[in-house]
Amino acid sequence: MGNELFGTSLCQVEHEGFIVSGYHDIPMPEFSHVFSFWKGRRKELLNNQVARRNHIFPCRPVTTTEVFCDFDGTITRLDATDAVLETFALPAWREWEERWVRGEITSQECLARQVELIQADRDTLVQFAAELPIDEGIFALDRRCAQHGIPLTIVSDGIDLLVEAVLRRHGLLHLPVFSNHLRWDDYGHPTLSFPFAGENCESGAGTCKCTLTHQSDPASTYRVYIGDGRSDQCVSAKMQTVFAKGKLRDWCGRNGIQCIPFETLTEVSERLFPKEARIA
């Protein structure tokens, strides 16, 4: 089968502490020794009595795979929200940032206060955001997910106007996006609302990624998360597979969260959809 992220069976196997869900064209964590063990037991899986005797659980098929991707610093090469604040906001935005880093305020309050300091209109922000550099691996990831019928969803604790401007520029507006909503009030002042905040969000985020990615039946859904920063920490602890770079990768290492390191989305696409991944 090779060193890959795809399996070809119908059941879940427990081996060395890992639950491995085998299902055709469904991405899974990369443990080649587990797959070798599992491949040799395929015939035994047809008999539940044999399966139980060998500590292999009865069939619990995975029916859906979903890929969730952060935006700022993951699809864009730099944090789009920070770039806007550095360019158009009054200097006091950094004070709010420092308070958030120290844990004195939530990320929701921090971003709301920072947005109020932006000194630019809608058209200026759209034009600025559209020119931000992106990780062009997003095109391959989008294409391969579509080919395999796997939903790719953007979950961002940033600003929807910026996300939309970038996606429009690069022909990616078909991707579903969940983010914070920027608008201007009757006095022409920018203000932020949080349509996807979670009432009991552990991190106090504007966009609760844990709520958005939650599945009522986790056993039937295989979830993949791709991220790079602090807003990705909480949700990463709840995913079956995490691709992490930057500060998220460091955090995963410190907290014992298993992740697959990456630098570009091209790498992620190649790991999720290796060309040699075929049924043996």
C-alpha cells in the first residue's frame, strides 16, 4: 500500500493505541506500520468473532471526510488581518493585541476593538487585500478535494471582507467561508459582528472553529484541519488529522497534539492525495 494517507477497508482497527478508520479514498494519519498490520488482517475482518478475538472492533464505517482550512497565514502567506491593521489602523491596535496575548481579553473583544481603529473605507480595504500574496497550493488542494468529493471549508477568526477579496481575486469564491463580519455603521465607522461565535467557546473566539467543525457522529466523519496560529489551537485538539505550521506546530509539540508539519498547501495536497494511493 505504501506510505500514504488513504485506506481501502470498511472497519476501524485499534493498533498500538491508534484507532485507524479504513475506508476507500478517505484520508487518514500516516502510520505505515499500522496499515501493514491492518492489511494482513483484512480477511479476518469479515468475521466479527475473529475480529473480537484479535482486538479488532466490529465494523463502524466512515461515511464522510471533511477538510477545514484556516485563512490568515495559511491560505494567505501573511496574516491578512494584521496586515490591514498595520497599514490602516491607529497605533493603539497594538495595545489591544498585547492585552489579548497576556490573556486579559478574549480574541473576540480584541479584534472588535482593533477594527474600530481602522482608518479606511471598504474599497480601500478590498483593493489592499486583493493584492496580498497567497499560498498557491490552495489551487491543488481545492482541485483534489473536488475530484474526491471531499468538502473543503474555510474557517477564519479574521474578517470576511478580506477573505472574500482574496478569494474573488483568485477565482475561489465557490469555497464556503465562516468568518467575522465587517460593516460600516451609519456614521461611517467600521464595526465587527460575530455571526459564528460560540456561546461556550473555550477560547472566546469571534468565530468558534470547534462549533463549526463539530460532528454529531464523529465515528462516521473523518475530519482534517489545516492551520498555523493561535486561533487554530483549540480545534486542533479535536481533529483526527492536523496539518500544522508556524506557531500552531510549536503549540502542538508542547502539548502532545499529534500533527503533520507542513510549509505549503502543495505539501498538504500531496500528503492527502498521493498519486500512488490506489487499492492494492
